[in-house]
Amino acid sequence: MAPPVFPIRHQSPGVRHAWWFFLLLLLLGACRPAPGKPALSPTLGQPPLTSTSEPAQPLAHVTPAAPPQVVTGTPFLIPTLAPDTLHFPTLADLWDGRARFAIEIEDTGLPMGESDTLVMGNGALWSYLHASDRSAGVRDRCGDPVAFPGCVVIYVSEDGGHTFALPDPPTCLMACQQCPCDAETDHIVQQQYPRVVFAEGQAWMVYEHLGRVMLRTSPDGLTWSAPQRVADSLIWHLWYADCPAEERIGVHPFVRFDYECLRGGPPGIFVEEGVVYIFMAQGQNPGAMGCFKRAVADADADFEPCAHNPLFVGAADYGPRDRTDAVANPFFDFRTISSAELQRLGEGADRRYYMLYEGVRGPAEGDPGDTQFGLGLARSLTDQIDGPWEKYPGNPLLVDAPGNIGLGHADLVVLDGRTYLYTSLDGVTRSRLTLVWDAPAR
């Protein structure tokens, strides 16, 4: 005979409270989104199934271009220069197999980390990157040493980008609201992966702070506004809030599963025609390239997802678990896609947007953290930046350098019509590569 069931109201207060707590847990469990990553479209921005990735060939060396005339006067911001398409190759030529990157300068004086370089109106080059006391002896504006990974500083070149140096004493670019600096309010210990553009009469900077993407503006590239968090960027658990499929974090064979949603990470930025576009990582395993926008004039408005979001996704799986050589190249962007660097080429209906991005496959078995990185290329399929995109069939452009965490953070600069790329090839310093013809010029 079944035991009697007593109504809750007939039980002692302690038992009743336990019952209500148990029922609350059941209710919360029923409302909690199911973990795991729903399937994404495998064709979203993917190269043709017939594409293959070949082993990376050693990069050729070219003679450095002669430094330009001596820098004079006070530096001032100017719009990004366009490539000289009549005399020099562009990313469009690289896509079509007519151009390639070659090493021009092995060591530019920039550290291994992530730089973003602007050509100033007086001929100087300013390279924004994050640095710390450990990496470069950096102090904050209150005079205290800055913990790793550090704050934004500016390295300066006065010889056409051949060599860069950090002004003495090395000091954080952004001032603190008060002394001593507050890590959470001033972001002084993590203004990571800065991207800077000059458009619409001002400079724009985005950077990562604890997984969140922050935006600041400046009239001169030196004095910056208070930070604005973009698109509620964060890394979080499902108990905090649900997230769409592209922002879910899936299972990685060699990474312990923890957080379940990601919208943030190393960002990118592009401003044109009265709209500011910000790009960031969405989800992991596989990752996706997210796009968010707002009108330049609506400084207090929220960033909204672009019309086509995400723009493209990474490899659908990790690939062969026992391979970290060229066989694994097609899977270089499985774990995370981020750090967008954009360039617009062409006019009218022929206009296209090209993006260099970092792909992270993640760690191999037994590695303490991410060790497999690559540099990828993608482009818009139409003349709209927030329309559909496609990935370069020959990705990755640079890879086969396990442990080189600076490889995928591309820094494109157009100087005297030529396209240059600053990136790390050895995990120690940043080199300058130049885009050269792979065949006789047209």
C-alpha cells in the first residue's frame, strides 16, 4: 500500500519551507535555457567545400622602402589614406591570387602585442597598443606601475613606420578620474586590443575590458572621453540571461566548459556615412564575427545588431585532435573569431569591404591555454558593410606558428599608396610586411 501524502499545509514550518525551496529550484530549472550550442548554418560565410588549405610557405623578404621626408610640425589626425590601385596591389588583388604579403622589416620596435597604427598629417605614425609595467615599464597618470595586460599607450615613428619608440617616460594615454586609479572605473589594467580610426571629425577607439567592448572618442587622438560599453558585451552564464545560437559557447575538446554565452572580446571598428560599426566575437566553438551599429549623431543610443549578424562563422569543428601542423589549417578559426581590421575598396556598386581577423583554434591536448592562432581574410558579398560576407578560400593567410598570440591581430596601414601589415611573426616583436605583386603588374 502506498504511503499517505500529506498536504504541505499540514507539515511543520521547517518542512514547508524546504518544500517551497525545492519547488522554486524546480521552477528555475524549468525556466533555465538548455545548455549547449544550437547548430549554426555551416554555409554562413564559409569558403567552398572544394577549398583546401596548403602548408604555409615561408614569407619572402623584400628591400624596405626608403623612409619619407623628415617629419615636421605638430602631428594632426587625417582620414585613412586609400591604396594607390594604379601602381600597387590591394587586398582585392591578394584575394584574386595576384598579390601576397612579404617581409619588409623584421623588427619595427613594436612589442609582440596588438597594435593599431594611424598615419598623421605631419608624416608621423602613431601606433596604439596596450602595455604594462612588465612589458614596457609603463606607469599610470598617478605614477603607479600598471599591471599586466596594461593600458593604452602610443608608440611613435618618425621614419615612415620603419621603427617605433615609446616616449619617455612611458605613461598611460588615458587619465584616471582620481588617484590612485581604479581598475574597474578607469580600466587601467586592461585596455586591451585597441582599435583606432579617424572619421566624422574625431578619433574613435574601441578596446576590450574583461570581455566587454568599450568605446571612447577624442578630438585629437590624445584626450579621450569616458568609456561607453557597446551592445551589452559580456561573457556570461545562462542563469544570468539567455543568448542566441551565434553567441552560445559550445564544447571544445581541450577546454573546460564554463561560461555559456559570449558577445565581446577583441573588437574592430569602422565609421562611414554617419554610422559607426563595431565588430566583436560572438560565441565560441564555433565562433562568429558579430556586427553592431548606431548613428554617429546618436551618441546615447544603444548599438543594434547589423542587418546581417553574424557576418560569418568559423570552422564547424576542431578537426583532427592529434594534428597541429598544416593539416589543421582549415580549422584555425574554430574556437574564436575576433580582432577585425577593415578596409574599403572600390566605388559604387563595385565597392567591397575586406576584413583581416584573428582565428583561434584553441589549445592542443595538454596545453595550458590557447596556442593555435591564424590570420584570416573575409570580404563583403555586396557594397553593404552589414550585408552577407564570405571567407577567403585560401585562409589562413598566416599560421603554423603555435604560441604566437600576436599573429592574428592585424594592423593595416596605407602609406604612399602602399599597403603594409604590422603583425608578430616570432612571438617577440612586430614585423612590417608589404603587399607585393605575385606576378608581373598589370
